[in-house]
Amino acid sequence: MGAYDAFLPRAMERSRAARRWEPSDGPLPTLFLSHGAPPLLDSPQWLKALLEWSLTIPKPRGIVIVSAHWENAPVAIGATDPQVPLYYDFGGFHRRYYEAEYWTPDSLPLAHEVAPILAGPVGSIHQYADRRLDHGAFIPLMAMYPLADVPVLQVSMPDLSPEANLKLGEELRPLREQGYLVIGSGFATHDMSTFQRDPSTWNELPGYNRDFDEWLAGTLAAGAVDELVDFRAKGPGNLGAHRTSDHYVPLLVAIGASTDPASGRTAFTGVNLGNSIRSIEFR
């Protein structure tokens, strides 16, 4: 992670100077991250884009993140104890990525805020006390909050339906008024077959990924939530861009948690391994 090692000192200095959220700031935005694979820690451009984005937002009191890499029914929360190891849910990469650490503060107070919201009529919610952050959470947060000074709580996707994840976002929405940042972490397009292609093509979007990404940008700009929910029928190239729904539906968490779905703006975009890394901020 040579690029990350070079990035870290100045990033920590800038993050240390960032202003923390105050009630007078009002609700924090909600974010959709294209979180990328661990090797993006070797991309200076990606690291810079995430850090610069985070510095436009008051530093939150805590982060609630829903990652494409954890589905559990009913919805559950992850470990709050920072001593629990990270969840290295990937394979085939250099061993250095399995040595990455991200020691965030204890998130138990945040869990006490989140659990009653999600418990519903059952009155309780299961916690997987041995499951800390997976790479959909810790990889981008290592760039955004390099000091690891913000408590982070991971919440599972209830299932892979857009409707259920939109509802989950709606349930999390009140947390924004308390200075908590709600993040859906997925990928604007997620076509694993691009990894098998000639590496010389990895900086280009295949046609179906390009079509879907352009549709996504336009549909977000129109605030057409019904179309985004019905992406299987409405999104061109969706069967190639999202062969499964897991990396798409965290977008619906971010939309559901927003006050105005039509407020979505692209914070940054680009191409990684033939996929769009479009990342979006909502108010």
C-alpha cells in the first residue's frame, strides 16, 4: 500500500484540522460510496477524491454504514468493540491488504441510538459481536477518515430488494439530525467479468456499464426514485452492470435516508477495473 503510506501523513494532518459537526449545522448529508477493491488503496487519485469529499462535510459524531458485503435477515448490527478484528472478506490479493488495520473508537453509544430505531415491533435487534467492519466499510473510510477517530457501526442489508433497503434508509434518516453520517457502500456498476479481460481495457467502461452509469446519473438528477427502485426493468444494461443486486441496493439506503432524493450530486466518478466508481451525496 505504497500510495496509502505516502498519502497518510498529510491526510491525517488535514483530517485533524477538520471541523466537527455541531447542532447548528443541521442534518448531515447521506452518501453512496463506490467502495472499490482493496487495491484502490494504491490509487492516489481515489484516495485524494475520498479525502477531499470528507473534508467538505463536518466531521460526524459517528458513522452508520450499510455495505454490499453483509446481508442478514432480519437486519442486524455488527461489533461495537474496536478490539474485534476487521473482516477481511476478500481473496487473491497481496498479503499487505490483510494486514490493514482501522482502529475506530468504541461504537456502543451509537449502537444504543440505532438499535431502537431498527428493532421495530420485535423490540430487539441481533448483534453479531464478532463481526467488525468488512472491506466495503473500512477500505473507503481509511481514506475519508484516516485518523480513525469517528465511531463506526455497520448495519446489515435486510435482503437484496431495493424496496427493503429504501425502507432501511428511511428508518435511519433521523440519525442525520444528531450528527451521524449514513452511508450506503456498494458500486455504481459491479461486473466481475471485467477482471478477466485484458488489463489494457480496465480504464474503460464496457458498453453496458456505460449505458447503466449514464442512466443512473440522469435518473438521480431527475429524482425518479420509482425508476431507481425498478432498475431491473428500467436500467439499460443492468444485467451486465449488476448481475446480482448486492452492490446496487446500498444506493437505495442512501436515497431513503435523504431528505430530498433529487438533491443527489456526483461527488466524483471514474473507472476502476472496467466499472464505474460514481459516488453520490444527498441532502
